[in-house]
Amino acid sequence: MVNIDHVATLRNARGEKVPDPVLAARISEEAGAAGIVFHLREDRRHIRDDDVFRLKEVVRGLFDFEMAPTDEMIKICCEVKADLATLVPESRQELTTEGGLDMEKSADDFAKRVIPPLKDHGVLISMFIDPNMKDIELSAELGAEVVELHTGYYANAQSEAQAQKELTALAAAADRAHSLGLRVNAGHGLNFENIQPFLDTVPHLRDISIGHALIADALFSGLENTVRRMSDIITG
Ligand code: PXP
């Protein structure tokens, strides 16, 4: 699945209407993406409320609403009838999501306040968690349908040995989640260099969420043509 947040980051940097994350979603799905992910943050730093509703009009695959479990986000997610709510911890200062949910700390609140309205609106629930057994088991107990395994520790590993260790943890976590009947998603920090060992090692993967690396690569895949086009016009 393609996360289109950073198309909106670029748009917002100039306060213009382009590049439009909705067009990015259309192109991504035409190119084979299984769905579209976006994170509506409390501070609206990239995706904005009207993007969410415009995206809903065009997305044909999985519509994955990544969100902090706040009352405000739950309301919008139910209103737009997302296919999936991927619940993440969120802090204002972070540059990107920094870790998975602490399921032990969240369990009571999730059971009472967060999960019932989402389920009532037919939204599947995905817990973004670190690859550890306790968080997986608690996710299953709470009735989540999906876990998204946090791949950031693997992506940021400083040595081959560390990367191998993180892959082993991710594979064991995927096995456990699958055995409990959970769908296994994964994401964060995946790119063209680290995706293959990940796919070769981690079983039962359903959907993989990738954003930053795709938008960064797309820029350089297109820049040459774009500059040539403008150069041709200017030089006549
Ligand atoms: N999954 C979650 C829960 C995320 O918060 C992010 C980052 O927005 C991603 C996946 C995608 O990560 P990246 O942009 O590094 O590919």
C-alpha cells in the first residue's frame, strides 16, 4: 500500500494545491498499489480533513486511515467509513511515528472508548505495534483484526547482525499473529534496499505500507523529464 502523506507535505510547503495527494493515490493504484494509506495528524501537518473525503471518492483498493486513537479521529474515521483504522501513538514533536502502541497501557481505554465505535461502523482495526508477543496477544484479545508490525527498528539497524536480529523478531511476531488469526501488515522505513531480505524472511504478510522511500524515489525518477520539458520550452 502506498502512503501518500509526503505528497501533501510538499503541497503544504508552498500553500498551493499541487502536488495533489489524491492524484498520487490514483496513479499509485493504477500502478498496482493494493490500497492507500494516509495519516491525518492532530496538527494536520500533511493530510487535511478535505483530503480524506476526496481520497474516499477515488480510492478503489484498501482505504487505510492511520490515526491516533483520539475522539476527534475516531469520529472522522467513522464518518468516512474507512476500511481499516491503523491506530498509532502520536506525539506533536515527532518527525514521524516513533514506536508502536503500548497495548498494556492502552487496553482498558481501547476496549471502552476506541474499539466499539469503529466496529459499529464496520471499520477493521489494525494495531501498529513493535514485534513483541505481549502486544500481539493483547491486540488479539481486544478483538483487532489486523496488526501492523513496526519495521523501523529493522530499517534503522546499524549493522548486518542487528538487521538479522530484527528480522528474526519480525518473523516470530508474524508467526504468532497469524496463529492467533490476525492479519499481518507491516511498515515503516522500508525502501528499495531493505525490502527483499524482509520479504524473504517474514511470513504471512498481507499488506505492506510504504511512503517516504516511494515519494523520494519518484522525485528523482521524474526530475530529468520534467527539467527537459521546461528547458525545451524556454530554449524554444
Ligand atoms: N506505517 C505507519 C504506522 C507509519 O506511521 C508510517 C509512516 O507514516 C508508515 C507505515 C510508512 O513509513 P515510511 O514513510 O517510512 O515508508
